[in-house]
Amino acid sequence: LAKTTQPISMDSYEGQEVNITCSHNNIATNDYITWYQQFPSQGPRFIIQGYKTKVTNEVASLFIPADRKSSTLSLPRVSLSDTAVYYCLVGAPLSGGFKTIFGAGTRLFVKA
Amino acid sequence: GAVVSQHPSWVICKSGTSVKIECRSLDFQATTMFWYRQFPKQSLMLMATSNEGSKATYEQGVEKDKFLINHASLTLSTLTVTSAHPEDSSFYICSARNQLTTNEKLFFGSGTQLSVL
């Protein structure tokens, strides 16, 4: 299983763009990169998923370089409600013994 | 979108009693579900993988006789904390994958806060 490394915490202000980078040096060929958001006392919530290049949805963008050894979650114009923990996970679909291991995550604090 | 329902949201019990937590996939089938526990200010720790129709696979250090998992149908997995003690107090979360998709997207329950007195 590919291990992930993220910054422990980040601070930002409302309206700014936030970029959180995740390192996954031993990512396997079949691995996808998925980001989740978790608020206190709630289960994580899916944000975005990608395999390579760039993916964008209504809440975020995910940038993945050609070597796929890192990825960057970009949150445009954050608000106070984006204060949460963000987890980067890598995993391969349909692989035998697949399971999801969470790293430490990044605590994002958005200030007014 | 896909929904995973987890009940109860919170439970308080006396030491020595057993507590059952349910995890249901409401609009998709899940042959595999996962159970995690989370302590305050810490990340999720995978406890076990629940497999429909077969035995669960437990992570190292997790007692299978302490945390009983049953996955009797494609939409329901249960975690029973047997003879609970105060050190079992934690936030328990389940997740599930839609078996019909090929991506890695997991859907999580809302979690269960267990407090053992």
C-alpha cells in the first residue's frame, strides 16, 4: 500500500485559494488518488478523485504530475466552513485485499 | 448520491455490556465494508474489512473476539463491541464501496460515538 505524507496543518483566510500537497512516492500503476474531507464528529466525505493530470469538480481541483508521486488538492476561495481535516489516499480498484489506510491528514484552519 | 447510514449516532453503556453498531448502504450493494475507529485529534484507524458472506479480515492488533463483525447481506454490516470497557470508548466509522464501480470512492457513515462508563 502506498504511504502518503501531508502537512500536519495549514492556515488560510477566507477568500483565498488553498493548495494541499500530498506525497505518495511508491504509488502503484493501478492506484487512484482520492481526497476526503472530515468535520469533527462526522465521517469523511469524498471530495475528488483522479488518476493523472488534472481533475476539476464543483468544489475542488486535483493536480497530478506526470510521475504521479505527488498530488495537490486545490480549494478555490475557501470559507470558514472549509475548516476541516483533509485526507489524501491512494488505492487500486478491484485489487485483491484492497483496503483503505488513512494517513495523518492535514488540518486546515480558515480564518475570517 | 450514494448514502451509507450508520446507527446509532452515539451510545452510552455500562462497562461489561455489548454494543452493536449498524452500517447500511442505502442505494447500492457493497460486498466489502470497512470499520474504523478514531480517537480525538487522530486519524482514522482501520480495524477490519467486512466481507459479505464470509469472515471479516482484521488488522493486526485488533481482537476479533472483542469486535465481532457480521456482513450477512450486501447492504448491511454490523460491528458488535463485546464486553465493552472504558478504553473502548471511541468514535467508530464504517465505509463502503459500490461494488459496481471500478473507482476507489468510499462512502462513509456518519459515525458512532461510543462512551463506556
